Amino acid sequence: MSARSTGVGVPARAGVQERSWPESLTEVPYWVFQAEDVYRAEQERIFHGPTWNYLCLEAELAEPGDFCATFIGEQPVLVTRDHDGQIYAFENRCAHRGSLIAMEHYGHTRDFTCVYHAWTYNLQGDLTGVAFEEGINGKGGMPPEFCKAAHSPRRLRLASVHGLVFGSLDNDVPHIEEYLGQEILDRIERVLGGRKPVVLGRFTQSLPNNWKLYMENVKDSYHASILHLFFTTFGLNKLSQKGGIIVSEDGGHHVSWSAIDREAEAGEHYKDQKIRSESEYQLQDPSLVDGFSEVGDDITLQILSVSPGFVLQQIQNSVAVRQVLPTGVDSTDLHWTYLGFEDDTEEQQLIRLKQSNLVGPAGYVSMEDGAIGGFVQRGIAGAGQEFATVQMGGDQAVSSESRVTEASIRGFWKVYREAMGFAVGAGRGVHA
Amino acid sequence: MDAHNLISRAQGRYVHTIDDGLIEDWPEFFADDAFYKVTTADNHRRGLPAGIIWAHNKAMLKDRVSALKEANIYEPHTYRHMLGQPSVLEESEAGATSETSFLVIRIMGNGPTDVFASGRYLDEYVFDDGRALIKKRIVVCDSSRIDTLLVLPL
């Protein structure tokens, strides 16, 4: 059926295939953030391709009838919990003439009725009713051979990981555990395993840049203590702390973590370098950064990303998930969901609410990330033939004890260029 | 002066301070134990407690000001607040509750002038020496979306 031809025949396909990617992972061509044909091809090859995309939390679909209307790339999808207790997901597009089936972001319903012509779907996405299917007084109506079962919206593959619901539009996607790898699974478990998350708030930040600039930023442990002064001054995240970077075997996913090492804070790393992070800065209410051990260990920061567009964050006791959704070549929606847990004490919840100031669109340690992608997007205008250089920490995409590395950025591009099918070879290297 | 006048006067000064005055003076419109939160209509309707900005005392508001002056990096920009008339919901000798709609236009240093936020202030005021101080302000933005970042207060 026509509803299933998802982007095959994207007009610009030929153009994308002619593009070549540098062989070295240290070079990133700027056209990848600028080109409309690349953006269109990403919808097909990344978001409709064999990737797992975060949809929502199981906790957000607590009761049968709860639903969430979200996206994979630009593709609208509906995620539901039916009365059998199972979670279902399907494309949020009426099989009739393509209207959205549901518009509310989060809601509760018995079934879905398309507003256009009242075609009805159950919570599993089966087409169950067609208005005036038999016509009126024997006249009009659908042809007798019309089969509702053949016209249900396409179902997604689903996987649940410690309460995170991921979906895929490609049946050939690897099993989620294979896709993530054990190290990433372990770090998701570290924050969410055996806990029941409670949503404390949801905020959307519109970013004036290509979605991949935000993913680069998330994977960039090098910038954290340089761009974000707040972090450094309060010992939340210094390059001299103990910590490291985990890059998944394929390169696509990463974890950056650090743990407090107060002795090292007196070291010379920062004094030697005249970087802005040196400034003195006192809080009038320092209780903002008084936290508790999140899961009983010393780790105060863990940023975890899953390719293509998911982030799980623990910054002290600010726990959040971020869903990165492209909305255009140079625009991205960043959906923040701030979390607490069912067994939090009142005091712990208070700490989480205070520390919500650290993150989100007005976050003391995250607001710059909302703007920096736009600075790059504007900075590279006119530089479509040029390349970014990501050589910090070498040219590989592997785990590292040092956080002064761009290894996880290289890993992102390694997986990306392969998924996009670019010819690998030419680049600045061959001209230098 | 009646509650409506006290609140109108305080709000007029409040927006002047953010838009045209010294941002350091912004916390002075609040009581020491004031609660201030910026949230969205969707979060507010669902009773979700977190904020885009969340403070439960004046010291935290002062920290917001020092952070935006000394720590955070953003492009220079200003706001122009347009407030509706306060709707006084309850009033006594000691204070009042009110609701006021707002429109905030953001003017970027490099040119563009755009509507940044619309919404309403849900306020509790205490009257102190002929002056209305904010005891509680929940800034409920109509949209769930914040463009780029929020650094100057609403």
C-alpha cells in the first residue's frame, strides 16, 4: 500500500551519493550541516533506517489508554498502552488521507478517531471503523472488497530499556541489546535500573541549528569545563576529576562520566591555561549544588547518548532525558523531560527541583549549548567546502580515561557516514 | 493606595528594571522567602513541579543575576515586556493575589525583534511599607517552547 513507501525515491538521493566523506574521522565536512539533500536523505536512511529512537518513558504510559504523540525524525508516531498492558506504537497518520490521528502530546483515550472523516483506530493502531463504510441507504460507501485490516497504520518495532521506550521504523534493526552494547546498557541501568521514574517537568527548547551540531555538543566532553563556567567553579565537572569516556564498539553511543576528586582540584591544570573557567564566582545560596549520591556511588555526572538522537543525563541529582528531533536543516527541537523517582524523599525532590536550574533552556550549565550550535551554523555559512577538525585525543573513536578527547564525536560520524552511504575517501587530507 | 494600584506600580517598576534598568535590582522586587518559577501552561495544567527557572528564596534570584552577568555565555539581547492590567483576585490589608498577562518581545543585539514569550504571572504580593513585594510568582508561559535559551528573567 502506498502509505508504506517511506521516502524511497527521495529526489536528492543521487546528489547525496555523489558526496564523499573524508577517510580520516578527524575531518567533518561542513556541508553535512547545510545541505537540504543530506537532510532529506537522513530522514530515510537514519530515522527510517535501522536505528532505535527514543519515544517516551514507560512511566508516561502508566495506565491503559495513555498515549504519547511524538516523532522519529520528522515522522509522527503514536505510542500507546492498551488494556492488555502492552505498549504499542504506530505511525500517527490516518490510513485514509494522511491526517494526524492524534495531536495532543500526552493524553488518555479509549480509541483514536481521525477528525477529518472519523476513521477510527484502536489503541494497537488497528483500523476499526470507517464512517459511512456502507454508504447511506445503500448508496455510496466503500467498495465491498475494502479490507480495514489491510489499511492500518504501520506498526513500529519497540524495545524497552529500564523504562525507556525506543522504537524503530525498520524491521531489520538489530536487537536493542546488540545495538547498544553491554557498556551502554550498564550505564543506563546505573541510573534507571529498578527505579520508577516520576516526571517533574517537560520543556522544549528550539535550537537554531542542525540536529547533528547538538549531538556533537552532547558528545563533546572537551568543551564542558571551558564553555560552561558554572560547572567548573563548583567542582561539578573538571577535566582534572577522575572520569572517562566510553565509546560503544560501533562508535554511535557514548558515556562521559566524572566523579569528584577534591585533591585534584587544587592542581595546576586550570591555572596554567588562561581560560575563562578560572574566574571566581560565589553562590549566595550554595545549597543549589548540595546533592546526595544519586545511586550510592561517587559519580556526579554521567552524560549518555544513544545514536541518533537520545540523551540520558545525570548531573548531580538532576536526572533528565533529552530527545533530539530535527525540524529542518538549521532547526532542531530538544525535548527535555526532568525526572525524579517514586521513592524520593521530600528533601530529595526539593534538591532535584533546585538542580533543575542547572539544565534545560535556562540551565546554568546547559543554556550555552542552546546557542553554541547556532554560532556554528552561522559561522560555517559560506564554508560548505571546508572541514571541522576533531583531532583532540587522536583519530580513533574508542573509549578513553581522559575526557580531553573528541573520540565520541568521531564515533558519531563513523556510524553516521556509514548509515548515509557516503563514499569514503576524498577530503582535505588528499589536498593537503 | 489600593491593591490594584500597589501591584500596578510594582509591576511597572519590575518590567522597567528588566527591560531598561539595572538587572541587579530585579531580586529587590521579591520578599526574602519568595518563590519564583518559570514554567509552561502544559506543565502548570498537569501540576508538574519543575521549572525552567526555579527559586525558593531571594538569594537564588541574586544567583541568577550573578550567573547571567558573570558566568553564562549568550548573545547580547534585551526584552520589552508588555503587561496587561493586573486582575486582583483576593486582597487584604496584608497582601493580595493577582494575575497579569504578559507579552515579552526579544530584541537580539544583531537585529531581529521577535515575540519571545506570552503568558501570565500568577502572583502573591505582600504589602510592606506602602510597597507590594512579590511573595510568589509563577510565570506561566503559554507555549511549551523556548527559543534558543532563557537567561534574562521574565
